[in-house]
Amino acid sequence: MNTYKKAIILISILFSTVHLYAQIYHVEPLNWWVGMKNPNVQLIVNGKNIAASTPEIKYPGVSISKITSGESKNYIFIDLNIAPSTLPGNFPIIFKIGEKTVQKYTYSLLQREAGSENLKGFSASDVVYLITPDRFANGDPKNDVVPTMLETKLNRKDQSGRHGGDLRGIINSLDYIENMGFTAIWPSPVLENNMPEYSYHGYAITDFYKVDPRFGTLDDYKELSKKAKQKGIKLIFDGVVNHSGSKYWWMDDLPFKTWINHPDSFVMTNHRRTTNEDLYASNYDKELMTKGWFWTNMPDLNGANEFMANYLIQNSIWWIETLQLGGIRQDTYCYSDKSFLTNWSCSIMKEYPNFSMVGEEWSYNPLIVSYWQQGKKNHDGYTGCLKSSMDFPTQMAIVQALKESESSDFSKGMTRIYEGLANDFVYTNPNALLVFGDNHDMDRIYTQLDKNLDLTKIALTYLFTIRGIPQVYYGTEVLMDNTGFNGNHGVIRTDFPGGWAADSVNAFTGKGLSADQQNMQNYMRQLLNWRKNNTTISTGKTLHFAPFDGIYVYFRYTEKETIMVVINKNEKEIKLDTKRFNEILTNKNKATEVLNGERFQLNTGIKINAKSATIFKIE
């Protein structure tokens, strides 16, 4: 064999060797920051035969503390330590086999935005506007259909399909949201849901680091956060750490068999959420609850796997830092491993002490809901750092109170909300609860209250004046409902009128709204803007009196101000004798209705309209 042929063979062998290890598919987190309180970050590197290589980094202040190969040869985990003195910049991660470099990957450390460590979360001073982005407003029709996605159809008549709403639509609507008096927005997930069908809702995520192109881009998401903040509106991120979509990029090649629960066959969760607290729950039921899949197309992520736990925690922090968030709403909170939930919530709060997170625990039992709140002393020793829980018990009590007839044994009707509020002693911080009349997973509040405008107004007035953080589902302000399609999520999440250019009714401008819709929208706008800077409502104490004759009266008060709210569920106007409230009204003799300015003398009684909730400032 001549020298020329030998050279060709050697070059071919060398090229083949490099090619075997040349392609890196994913490195996550996509970037990190200098100056974080936790100096450590764990990179997951996914690439062909990447586990056969050894990574090296030569950048001042950055060192590799540990290297772990996955069970799959296509994964490697690199633990980095970033010294406090490290400067932002780009550096190569060099992957070697022996002395040979087979791949280089440029990684970025960024400078944090000023004040990132002091990011302030949502609180009872806020009112949250919950949005299903696909159904809210179509700001960019060019991204309606993306041919590379598995679901490419757009059909507004299909309640299970995509309708075209996007991030640009929310950005374009910020003036409306601000004008209505909302101070925080919670869009349901806008991350990639590359599923073959029913992908619009966002909860079957297929890439935790990628915005779904049908919603827009990462730059759009950043723009939404920045422009919302300029208007005093916080952006809440809807997170999902319990499950992903079945088309996630790692599903055909898991780093570890324990990366997800039940990787070889579908096993459904039993949804027995009380097993987390139940003294007598079997291990069988406990494991099925937290390790079963949430749905057939939603694999259960195993937070008990330390690498998955790191992945999910870092992903949440990455989004907080990238978007400069004002909070996280965590979906299906109680379905994850409890030790992981402690680790997840406390890791975030250590990094951002002023931040806020709310967890979804869909239980109507306050004992179950209170279990997860930070500072709760539980019988099993469970502790976590979750500030807020979703107050499903109050949601149910409101509907029952307004729909039931008043009971002679004082067990029904307005007693429901009176006794519901009396249960606050089980919570470590009742004022941090998220209170709501409905959300994207239940019938619209207007539907639940049989399309009764007066009762809907009462429900919302109650939510906006009791302790806690009110949340309103988009369209409630124009009486959107799903009557006749009860429980149908696609109809519950119907399109916001005016969000599409061809809409004949436009809730943003008021065009085509009925008299009742305009009434509700104006009422909410006035009430929310009154509430916006009212510290008596957001931080004041509460005093309430037992309901009588279909009337419920409660007070929110501070040393400087007293607010009285009167709910009259009766079909007729009443004149309220205020003597029974003397313990708080002593030396006070005037009341002014806050929404219309009408003034009353307390000693002569106060006129209360039929089927109404009226707010008074006491002087």
C-alpha cells in the first residue's frame, strides 16, 4: 500500500472517529449568571456518545466539581462551581477522548439585571388576571400555523384545537389590562407543546427551555415582561414540574430509567391527593398518587431522581432570572415527590427571598390546602417554602352560599362563607392565599351562578374585599360563560371577544357588548381601581359578624381606616340597623359608599339594595 493510500485511510478513520462524537443536541440550562447566591449549576449535555468524552473548562472562576455519565451513553452531567469573583463572558467546554478534542461547545455566563436578587413577588395588594393565551388575542397571525409542529391546523370552531392567540396579543392588550385595574397577569404555559393534538392549553410541555413558536419567541416573552412591568403589572409564570408532554425530546432516550416514573408502560395516577396527609394511607396508594402519570400523554417526572430535581429547579430559576418574573404558579403541586417540592420551593426562595409562588392543591378541605403553606407545623414533619396555596375551599363556599336558600338551622346559605372564613386559623398566612371564583379548569363563575348578574357581582365583590390575593379568569369582566357545555374545557376557555380582527363583538373597546356585559365590565373596572392602592384591603385586619336574615357583614380595618362590606342576598332592599356592629363602630357615625359616593348617617340606618354587595368607608 503506497503512502498516499495510507494517508487517505488514516484521514478517513480520523474523520469517522470525530463524526461519532461530533454532534451535541442539547446543553441546558441554556446559559447561567454570575453573582448567584448558589454558586453551583449542573449542566445536562445531550449528544451522540457524549458520555465517552471528558469535558474540560478553562475560564477564570469556573471549575468542574463533578462529572456524571447517564445510563444512556448520550448524556453527561457537569457540575460547575462559579466563584463570586467570576466575570460574565463566553467560554468553550472542550470534550476530549484521551488527548483528542472531539467537540467544543460555547457556554455563556451573563451579568444579572440590577436588582434581580430582590425580585418582588405578587401579594394581596395585587389582583391577578388569568389568561389562556391561545384564546385571548391573536396579535400575530403569521405564527398561527407552524409547519414544523405536529399540530398544524388552526380552527376556531374546534374547541379542542388551536385558535391562534399569542404573546403579541397579550402585549397589545396591556393597556386594557392596566385600565381594568389588574396588577398581575398569569398566562397559562406558553412553552413548546409539540403534541399531535390538543396542544393549545400548554400543560404538555415538550421543551422546558423553548417558547412555543405558535405563541411567539423568547424575545416576545421578555418584551411582555418588560412592558407589563412598566405598567406596574407583574408577570406570573405557570410552571409544571410534575409532568411533561409525551413528545418531549428526551422520551426516546432517557438519561436514566428513573428519569420519569413508569418509563416502560403507562400507569395512571389515582388522583388520591389526600394520601399526602392521610395517617392511614397505604404505601400502594401513596406511590400511585405521586408516581402515576397525570394523563396518557403526560409522563410523570421523577423529582426523586437528583438529576431531574436539579434540572427542574434550575429551569424555574432560569425563567425567573430571564423574564424577571413577579411570581410562579405551580401546576398540580401535590402530585410531585414531597422531598422534591421542599427542595424546589426552598431553593427558589433562598435565591429570591421576596419572591412569591402559589401551588395548585385542588381540595375543598382547608386542612389539606394548608398543609403545603410555608411555616405549617404538620403531623408528619413536612415543611416547605411555598408562600401561597390556591383557595379552593373559599371558591366552593362562595358558590354554595349564593345558590343555596338560607337555612333555619344556620348551616347553609351565607353561613358557608362565614364559616369558610372562620377556618383561617389552619393557615400560617391566610392573606397569602389565592382566592378566585373560577379558573381555566372549572365552569365559569357566571355559569356556576346560573347567569345571574347580581350574584356574580356579589361573588366578585367578596373576592376583592376579603383577605388574600384575588385572581380573575379572562372574560369574567364581560360575563363569559359555558352554559350548556358544563365542564367542557374547550368552551370554558373560549375566545375573548375582540381578540381577533374579524370579531363582531369587542370587549377591549366595548363594541357590541350587551348592557349586562357593559355593566359588569364597568363595575369591575371601578372596583379594581379603587382596590389597587388600598392598604386596608390588602393588609388590614378582618372582623365579621354571623349572617342573619340573608345578610352578611364584615369589616376590613387598620388604625387609620375602616371599611364595611354588606352583602344582602334578599330579593328586596333592606335598611340595615348598625347597632349590632357597635364594637367596631363606636365613635363613628358616617358611612360613604365607595363606588358612588353616597353618604349615610349610621345612627339612622343604611339602605342596602336587593341582591347586592356594598362597600362603605366608615368615618
